[in-house]
Amino acid sequence: MFFRLILLLAASLCLTQCSSTKKRVYSYDYKSGKTCMLLSGQAVPPANLPEKVMKAIAAANRIKDKPYRRGGGHGKIEDSAYDCSGSVSYVLHHAGLLDKPTTSSGFRKYGEKGEGKYITIYTRNGHAFLVIAGLRFDTGGNGYRDKGPRWTDDTRSLKGFQARHPEGL
């Protein structure tokens, strides 16, 4: 009887923990004065963000809607088309946070582990994207793939991605 009670308690605890596990998804949650708004495809930041974050947003706004090209942005920061990691490299470079372009796999060693306060790079083998002040900058997912860098507030699964962030941001 005692053994059954312990077994029942352990099973109950396991089910409770499993059901309360946080889903790994990016989901836009606008907070006045803290997150960017999406207006006609452009990120509109709140006024009180750190300078490097404002520069990152401005850089992403410059290349949004550029076409996708595999390897775009890798040979040189200024390019006519960008892939996922080329886009991330461009944004971080123009914010003063990266010296030279890198690959999606290379971003797995960039900065610090975990989500940042203002900028998070989500990376895995084969893909990388940014979340800056709550808004996602990505070249794929949610019905569009390889269309070039875009701002989006669409939800996206984070399964398989590692979160990294620039030191202090």
C-alpha cells in the first residue's frame, strides 16, 4: 500500500511538471515603451532603447525586403541580397557588435548564452534569426521561406534553436 502511494505521488508530480513545461515558441507581446511596433513592414522602436539597439533596428530596417540569396552578406557586409546569417551579421555589424560576417553555426558561439534583454540571436545548424526589442527579424518561417530579411510579429517555434545575446544587451 505504501509503495503504491509513493508511486502515485511520483506519477502525479511528473505529470504536473510535464504539463507546466513552457512551450518553446517566439510570440510577439507588445509592451508600450519597451518593444518595437511593426508598421508597414518597418520596426518602430520606443525612444528609450540603448544606442546599439537603436542602431541594430535601423540597420535591419535598411535591409528589410532585400532579396534572399544563399551566402548573401557573407563575403561582404554590404550586399544586394542576404541569407539568414548574412542578415544577422549585417545588423550586428552596424550596431557595433560584430566585426565580420559569420554563419548560423558560427552564431552558436557568439556572445553569451540565453535570451538578451534587448537583442537575442536564435541559432541552429542551418538557420539564424534575431529578436530585437521584442520583434522578430527573420528570412523564413510561417509560410515564407528564403524571401529575404523581414520583420514579423508571427509566432515561430524555437525547437532546436539556441538563444545567444550580445554581452550586456
